[in-house]
Amino acid sequence: MAFFERVSESSFRATEHVSGAWNLAEQHIAPALGLLVHVVETDLAARRDDPMVVGRLSYDILGTLPVDIVDCTVSVLRPGRTIELVEARLGHGGRDAVILRCWLMQPGDTEALAGTPLQPLPSRESLPPWHAAGVWQGGFIASTEVHREAPEVGRARLRVRSTQDLVEGEQVSPLAHLCRLLDIANGMAVRADPREVLFPNLDLTAHFFTQPRGEWLGLDTTVSFGPGGVGLTSSILHDENGPFGTLAQVLTVRPLTS
């Protein structure tokens, strides 16, 4: 079974595998973020027959989602021959829960210029298995396999994959396939026990300098808490071939009172 099943051209039913880490009755937002990428790419393929690649994904998370049917819409905010800005919305019961703005770019040949000073991530074989379900609840976390090292509080390097497809019976791009995992970064290098402190993210922004491939998402992640109730999770993104982009999530840090 997958994270979602399509029920109409623009609607999808969430399965038990999306249940969230903070609340089992709500969706972990990670699969929904991957679903929006799939919806954008499906819309793009219907509108154009020339190649475009994703340069940036910027999500605003407006609220929670029940484990139920979600609805998606796509609109082109800035049309163009070589660059487009597309907006996709995902919601439930007439209420938007996530808004994605995505820059689409026409690819070019810059092979002779390619390179990055970003350091490679350790191989999966050199990272010990980590039982994420020992810290986090829910069907989404249960679907993942994690290999991780955490040299200090708020710091982790890991590789993760999920056993669940994004949408039942549908082929999705390698990018959408990995984007269904991006939001897991905030829970992989925790600074505080989630039973004592809440620190959900309000957004997620990812930039890509190359398009990822493979089953495994690599994350080189740091988590910082400020003194005024705000935090930041920052990650370098890796696939099986090396780094391909960056990710940032702003956090609302809320200690639980006894």
C-alpha cells in the first residue's frame, strides 16, 4: 500500500501509513509535501512537452490534516518559456493546509562547470541502523528505515528510505519520490525530548542544484533553538551520488508545562 490513493483527478485518500509523529489522528506532513510535487509535475506534463526541472520548493504549512481525503489545485503564477513559478495548494474540507510555490526552470548543459564544495555524506553501510520509532510514533515513521550517526545534540548525519510508494499504482518522478521524505529532517536530530517540548515546523524550503535519484535520501542536519521560542532545522540534501541541494525548516518551540 502507498501513502495515498487517487480518488479523482484532484483528490487523494490518505492511508494509515501517513499517520503523524505528533498526533496519530493527523497526517505527518512529509508524504503530503511529496504529493504536491507529484501534482505539480503531472500538471506540467499536461501543459508542456518540453523539459523543466525544479529549482526550488517553498512550502507554507498552514495547519494540520486528518488522515482522510485531501484536495489539490495547481495554478501558474508566472508563465514563461524558460522559467515558471507555479503554486499548488493542498487542503481538506475546503480549508488549505499546505501551499507550495515552485520555481520550474528549463535545463541546460553546464557539465563543464559542475561542482560543489559541499562535503559527501558517509555511506549507508558506515552508518549504524537507528530505530526512529523509538522516539516518534505513527505510520509514516514506522514505514522508514534509517541509518544515522548523531555526534552531538541537535546534529545528525543519516540516510533514510521508506517502504511505501507515494501514490498507489502511479509512477512518480525520482524527485517526488524523495520529496515525500524531506520533512523527516526535523525529527532526526532532536535537541529536546518530544514528550517534553513541541517543535513542529511551520514551513519547508528546499533548493536543488541537480535533480536527485535513488531510493535513499541523505541528510546532514543541524537543529538550533533560539531563546525566544523559535528554532531552525538546516540540512544538506544528498542522494546516493552526493549532495544535490539544501533544506531549511523554521520551528515553533513550545515547552510543555506539567
